[in-house]
Amino acid sequence: MKRGSAVSVGLSVGISMGILFSVIFCKVLKSYAGIGVGICFGIALGALTFVMFQAYRKKK
């Protein structure tokens, strides 16, 4: 897998998880603080996905 595809997968996972967690935490916390929490989780999961795909690429 090329670096560009790993970046695009990491970004797409990060953005989708950020939106998902923002909506969930806004409903649970009933405040706009959930947006920040969702963005933080999205960045963390996007970076984790990127690292996993980079490790998978080096393994092959």
C-alpha cells in the first residue's frame, strides 16, 4: 500500500470518527463540549489507522 493511500485512509477514518463521536457526545453530554471530544477521538483514531497501515506496508 502506498503512503498516499495510507494517508487517505487515515484521514477518512479520522474525519468519520470525529463526526460520529461529536454527534454521540453532544447527545450524551447535552452540550457543545462533545464536539471537542469527538475531534480529539477522531484525530487519535486517524493517527492510529495511519500508523497501522504504515506498519502493514513495511511488513509486506
